Amino acid sequence: MSTSALDSVDGGAALAASIRELASAVRALAAHAPRDPDALLTAEDVGALLGLSPRTLKDRAAAGVFPHRRFGKHYRFSREDVAEIVQLTKNAVRPYRGGMRAA
């Protein structure tokens, strides 16, 4: 085989391996995709996504600060609610927590 033929075979094998890897990644993402994009999330789900405690989410929702849906004592959040909460928390002024800094 000539050098260009070998390069072509190696390039084809590399391309095939890349395609297999990409297909595997797509399958893995599809397995974790939400089944129902309109499904409501619990305070625990949203807290895990945003790094907030579920109690904080519920307290701020009850105070009318965060958008939410309420079913009896259960708080639920749509994806639009979560997007708005992200905007609200991004724009919020965070108090200085103090602490010592190394010089």
C-alpha cells in the first residue's frame, strides 16, 4: 500500500471511531433528557440545579419573591419559573459575609 492509501485508511478508522464516540455521547444525553419538558420540578430538584436549599426556595416562593405553583402544601416550579429565579438571583445584591482574606 502507498503512504496516501495508509493515511486514508487510518483517517477513515479515526473518523469511524469519532462517530461512534459521538453517537455514544448522544445516546447518554438522550437517556438523561427530561421525558416531559413541561413537567413541574420540586423544590429539591430546583435546589440541586441552582445550589439553593429547598427551604430557601419554599420560603422565597411563599413570600412572593420567586415564581412558583402551589398544590396544597407542595411547591412546584416550571422551567420558566427556574429561568426567572436564575435572573432574580443573578441580579440580587449579595451581602458581604465578612471573613478574613490572606494578604
